[in-house]
Amino acid sequence: MPDDALPLTTARRAGIVTAVVGLYVIAGKLGLTLAFLHPSATPVWAPTGIAIAVLLLYGPGWWPAIWVGAFLVNLTTAGNVFTSIGIATGNALEGWLGAYCIQRWAGGTLVFHRTHTILLFVALAAGLSTIVSATLGPTSLALGGFARWHDYPGIWLTWWLGDATGAILVAPVLLLWLAPARGGPSARPGLELSVLAVVLILVGETVFSSVPSATTRRAALAFLCFPVILWPAFRFSAREAATSVVVLAGIAIHGTLHGGGPFARFPINTSLLLLQSFLGVAAVTGLVVSAAVAARRDAERQLRHLSVSDPATGLANYREFMAVLEREVQRFGRTKRPFAVLFLDVDRLKAINDQHGHLTGTRALCRVGEALKATCRAIDVPARYGGDEFALVLPESDARAALQAGRRVAERLASDTERPPVTVSIGVAVCPDDGATPETLLSSADRALYAVKPGHRRASPGGTEARKLK
């Protein structure tokens, strides 16, 4: 079972097994209604994607559910018990091998979050593992006398392509909606999703019109499908991109069966094979683009975070601190509610560096940052001002509240058992008592700080009274 899978009770396990077998049988029966070359060989086979998704989500030990579902589908279709056992074994091995390869080399349930793992999925799960079922199935039928060896190549190709496209179309939808999402679900206006759904249906009906006379005229319009696949890939996430392809596939299969669309000019089995190839390419395109867009968004998010945060402590950096301070000054101009600024300076940091090394000195800075984050309110903004200096913006706070905040930081550091001990000196300035601009507030807090800093004691002409907090 995957590491992130939750323990299952016996009742829930039985329920899931029943659901998997039922879903597999229903999907298999629907797929076999499109088996025109041979009753057991269809170019549309969603159960492969179901099997891979189930074995990835719940673990390889669930393969018996896949075997039972495949056995029931084939036993009630064509052949006998012998051929049904051979086909079911091939289907179960196919799903197990595909899930194993993905878990081992392609990121497991997160396979569709990176471009290179998506390509590995196509090569290993859709391309390689499906060969097992495409070989065992037709061979079982031929050995049992239910298929002619002369027809073996055509049955094999139909079987393999149906399984491969089933993996590419169905597994992403199940995994992306059922597995935990990276970074949470996408959040886009519902209106845009509604417009996308309408446009997707209109384009699908336009390209794969079920009106036979429109086939020739609309044969060159297949390229219109790619914009509606790339739209969710760019604007939403891989979930919506994969779902869009499945919706398009339903429209396209219906139209092709009724003589519409660019692939309906061939025999029905060939038309469906060509259609499935087209849909497979479209699905892979949408998944790869959505993964690339998501990676770019992650990189942009990280860059934005780095531009406003200190890499050592994770606190806001000087630029972000000044922006917050400017906003607080503007807010005071509107509401006339005071706020406070704390300046903190690490005592004897140079001595720590000299005696214990710069790594220990950097760790001392991180310990101060951790104390600030642990003692601040959600609305407070702690920052590393520069060097061994820290700052803290306290909205809706007066001098007393500011000194209490400083005392909490000092007490947190005093209770820290890590060595060497770290102490800080703190200066406080309150708007508007000590200034009403960022410059005057910082100057007041700085003077108050150095009035109590060891070795820098001097009269403080401005700033709220500072205290040495150790």
C-alpha cells in the first residue's frame, strides 16, 4: 500500500472491492459494445485506466479485485472459462505491472504533476504494461479456438491500442481527482469553468458532428480540439485538462459511431483506432502542458517568496518590512489607530561567531527568528532588518502591548536549552507618539534600542522607553 494510503477497515475494504469490481464490469461491458473486429477486442477499454488507478491508490495487493472484474466481463462475453482466466490474468498483470512501474520510477500517485513522469507513464504504463494483456488475451482466444490465428495481428493491435488509450484517458482523471493534490485544488471563477464546458461541447459537436453529410466538410477541423484542451491546461490544472479530454472523447466516440468527424471515412474499427490515437495524443499534450504550467507557477511563487523573505530565517526581509511599515502608516492615516514597531538586536553575536564559528552564529539568528514566529500574533509581521537586527510590526498595539511582545520573545529565548544562550536588546517606537512616518519611527526605535544595548548606552532623545530583555 502506498505510504500516504489510510488504513482501511474490513467493511470499508469490502465496499471498495465491490465498487471496483462493479465499476470494472460496467466499464468493460460498455467498452465491448464497441468490439467490431472481435467480441473480446475493443479499441475503447477504460478498465485499464481503472486498474492502474486502483492499484496506485490502494496498493498492488488489490489485484484480485481487478482479476475478478476482468474474469466476469469476459466470461459473460465470449469464450469459455479457460479463455476468461487467460484474459483476466493478462488484465490483472497489466494493471499490476503498470502500477509498479509508476510507483517505482514515475512518482506514484503524483505521476501527473511533472512532465518527465507523465512521459514515463505513457512509455511504461500505457506502452509497455499493456503489451502483457494484448498478448495473453488474443493468445488465449486463439488457443481456445475463439479467434483465428490469421486475425491475430489485427486483434492484438486493437487490444493493445484500446488498453493504452484507456490508461492515458482514464487513469489521469481518477488519480488527479482521488489522490491528494499538490498545492490544493485549483481555484478559478465558476463562470470561466462554465464557459469552458459550453465551448468544449460546441467544439466537440462541431468537429465530430453526427450528421454524415458533414464528415467531409469538417474533416479538417480536428485541430480545433487542441485550444479547448490547452485552455484548462493553462488556466486551471491537470484535473480539468484530463477531464476535458474525457468529455471530448465521449462526444467524439458518439459522433464517429454515427458517421461523423474526421475519422469516420474508414471501416468502423479502423475509425475508432484512429480516433483513440488522436485522443491519446491530445490527452498527453494537455497533461504535459498543465504540468509545465504548474511548474512555472511554482517557480514564480518561490521567486516571489524569496523576493520578500530572508533566506536564513524565513522572516520578511528589509524590502517587505518597509512595505508593511508604509502600509501601516497609511492605515493609521485613515483609522487613527496606533501601532508599534520593535527593533531587536542580538547581543554579542560577534563573540558567538568568534568562539563557536559562523554556522553557530547563523543558527543563533535562526533561533531569534523562530522565537519571533512562535510568539507573534497572526497579524504581526516579524522581519530580519539586516545583519544581527530584527524588527517587528505590531498593528493595533500601544507601547505596553509592544513591551509585552518583546518580553515574550526574550522569555522564549531564555527557555531555549540550545547552546550558546542568545539574548536580545529591544527598542520600541509607537505611532504617532514617536513619529508618523516610517523614517521617524525607525529612527526612534533605533535610538531606544541602542540606549540599552551593551556597550552602547547613551541618552535617548526620542522613542518609547526601552528595556533590556534577556
